[in-house]
Amino acid sequence: MLKLSPVIGDGTLPAKAAIGEVFTVAATVFREGHDAVGAQAVLTDPDGRSRAVPMHRIPPAGFDRWGADVELDRIGLWTFRVEGYDDPWETWLHNAKIKIPAGIDVQLTCTEGHLLFEEAALAAAEAGDQAAAAVLSAAAETQNSVLQVEDRLRLALADEVVAAMDRYKPRRLLSPSREYPIFCDRRRALFSSWYEFFPRSQGAHRDERTGKWVSGTFESSHERLEAAAQMGFDIVYIPPIHPIGRSYRKGPNNTLDAGPDDPGSPWAIGGPEGGHDAIHPDLGTFEDFDAFVAKAKSLGLEVAMDFALQASPDHP
């Protein structure tokens, strides 16, 4: 097997998917000789449970590319591998469709079919699928019956027989690839629309008595959350909400001479009120922040916070 996908950095990093996202597991699969080759993708979920998905030839023709469209249903780290195998069922089908109409080796062909159906019926019975086992056992008996060989082939190609064989056919010379990682994330990790939101600006006003600007708060921002939801946004992104340092503050229009009431940059984190584990008192309390997040969730919004490591010289 060659050129497996999706693979990043030869598996040193996980490929990414989201719940409900359909993507293709593909590989170049080939073998020596003229007999048929088959392939399947084996997906293993974060709890170690595995399931096999049949693969089929995909374009471009003649390049031995095989693929399967798959979908993950749980968040977490998955793995996948591709297994190539000798496919005696497809080999038999190919030969039977040629030899039986031409009257070549018909008894040998039917005997081979009988043995294949018996082997598949046993596999179905061991898996607890009694319905499929009955279908396959009947197909096996058909190949040893007194029916005309053309009728035996016709019965072997019945839809229910082919479907059962696709599930329980022998897979010989099974050759697995190594395991490759895929991280499955929630649906909003695949796409979302973000609204940049400064709580300090929402409800900010000039105090008529002092003439100074008063910061907006988490509490005064609830109405704007409603507007963001009505515009169809998924995520409300807020800058750092921590106390701001006072050293080297800049004023309006990036001036280097900040006045005593200039708020400074929220990315210059840390002051007398605390550091990264505190909320700027101008914005409110932790309870106010929790209410802000709860309001956002009630509107179908999520809150994303800037993970900023910058620190002011005043950081405690």
C-alpha cells in the first residue's frame, strides 16, 4: 500500500475532521498476479472500538487508487488503517462470468463457488447473522445442484447473495498499513462566523457630572449579544478581560503620552488589581462574566476568549 490519505507529516500530526463531516480515506492498493485485490478502511474510535468500511476503486482509472467515504461520530482522537487483501469472491465472479457462458471448466467453477459460499456462510453464522448465513448456505447448495450451470450463476448473482458475500466473503493474505491519527472535533470547528466584541465599548458613556468616560460592562453588553445572534454569528470573540497595566500606556491615536483616564491596551495584562486570573473591575465581577456567557449560550452563541500571554511590567 502506498500514498494513504488523509495523512499529515507521515502521521506525526493528526488529520482533522468534524462530527458529521464526510471525507475520503484513500490509498494505492495493488498485488502481484492476476487474482482480484480488495481493500477496506478500519476506523478505531477514542474508546478503541473498530469498524471496517469497504473501499472501492476511485478515479483516475488505472492508478490502483481505492477509497471509502467515511464519517466520524464522536469527538476525540481516532485512528485509521487500510487493509489490502486477496479477494477470492471477486476472482470467482470474474472467472464465472466468462467460463460458464463459454462452457469452460464449468464443474470446477461451480465447485469453487460452492466452497466460497460455504466459507462465507460459516463466517456469517459465527457473527450471529443467521439470515445472511441461510442465504449463503442456500447459494452453496445451488452450486452443487442439478440446475443448468447458467441458472446456478444467475442465482449466485442475486442481490441478496451478493450483499451477503460483500459482508462475509473470505479476505485472505490480509495486509494492514500502519495506524494513522485523525482528530475529530465538534461541528463548529469545521466552520463558524466570529463577531469581535469589546464589552468595554458596549454601554460606555460620559459621566455628565465629572465629564469622564465610564466603561461598558458585561452587564451592559447583553443587548449587543442579541444583535450578534440576529446577524447570524456563531461565536462572540472578546479580547483579554484582565486588569491592564499602567506602565508605558498609550493615549488616543497611539500617542505616547497617556492621560490618567486613558484605559490602555487590554493586551498589556497585569496591574494592581491582578493578572491573568483576575477580571478588570471596570468590566464587572466573575458573576457578571458568568451571566454574560449564559446569555450568549441562551442565544445560541459561544464565547471565545483571546488567550494572550502578554504581560505588563506591572503584572503581579
